[in-house]
Amino acid sequence: MSECLRILQLYPRAMNIYGDWGNTLVLARRAQEHGLPVELLSYNEGDSFPSDVDLIVGGGGQDSGQDVIQDDLLGIGGQLRDLAADDVPMLVICGLYQLFGHFFRTQDGHTIKGIGVLDLETHAGETRLIGNVVTTSDQFGDIIGYENHSGQTFLGPQVQPLGTVVAGAGNNEKDATEGARSREVIGSYLHGSLLPKNPAIADHLIATAATRRFGSFTPRPLDDTLAVRAREIARRLPR
Ligand code: GLN
């Protein structure tokens, strides 16, 4: 068993838009600053799926990128469902968030199948939802980011929303929900990337992964001055 916290980035080649790779960098850097040794892994189509993974991160992508990974993702879907059932923490953004649900019906009318880790489905809407987003959540306070998606996601009864929309669209134009949570899996539409401006979510993922791996986790106080400033500025940006 590894002495390191093993962080796996899914499909960095096809699914990494609007700087989503930044989420992985934040997790690695903050984990190190909390005193944890880290090993960064990546998984692209055709690779063999690594063992002993502690934290899984995935980004967004164009519909064409989602088409590229669809078959491969369905192939590793069983492993990802097992890891989710075993409470491995995961953060998936936009395009992979959609494909962690049941399916995404695209603007041109074809269906990209998902792996059903999250109980939700996505249908392309008439308009693209683009702009800055602010949501509120009980656990993480305000969650701030940027969205750009055609898909509108509707949550089933097995998931809870990540946040309630204050500005922007979030999951869809109708119900003011943003993102989804089930067990330790978090899905969200928010790019930016998300974690530099929302360190509470980063530390939650790290704490969950570290406690699961090492039996305990003691956070160190980190200097979040830049994150606090970025949050203040982002909160004032027009939609
Ligand atoms: N292609 C998907 C959509 O348009 C996801 C976009 C994204 O990841 N930003 O809804």
C-alpha cells in the first residue's frame, strides 16, 4: 500500500477545459502544505486503471471530447462505481459531471451514455449557459465559479445539490440547483478552475481522502489571502 496520497486525474487529454487541471494542482499543493506526501497520476483512454487511488478528479470538455472518452469511460465505469461505493472522494466538473450521471442528450440529438455514479440526467437546452456563478451551500459557504455548457442537468432522488444558485444558472434554467453530491462524490458545473477560489472544498476532499488512507488528518493553517481576495473580486463580477 502506498505511503502517499494518490490523486488521479481522469482524461486530462480530452477533458480539461477552462483550466480544470488547476483543481488537481490545488489538491496536490494543499495536501503537501498540510504535510501529506502526494503522488499525481493521470488516466487517459486505453491506459490501465491504477490501483490504490485515494482521490479522483475530472474536468470538462466539448461534446466531441465526451464522444472520444465515452466507450473507455463505460469500460472503467464499474471500477469508478465500486470506488464511489467505497467512499473514495471524487470531484468531477461539467463534461465529466454530466457523464458521471446516466446520460447527456446533446444539441445535435445524439446520446452520450454515462456511468450512473450520480443519479442525474442531462439534456442540451436551447441556449448555452455562460457566465460567472455564485451559489450558497451549508457546508462550504458561498461557492464561486464560471459556467459554460449547453447541457441542462436534472437531479434524481439519490443525489443532493452541491449549492443553491444566487447568480447564474447552475444545473439548469429551472430549479436554482448547482452541482450534485452522493456519498463522497461531488459534481459541479463550475470552472475557473473551481478549487483555487473555493479552498473549503479542496480541504474537504483532502481530509476525506487522508482520513480514509491514513486513519486521521490534522489540517495545518494555510495562508488563503489570495483565495479570499479572488473570492471577493469574483463575487462582484457581472454575470
Ligand atoms: N459539452 C458539455 C456541454 O456543453 C460540457 C461543457 C463543458 O464541460 N464546459 O454541456
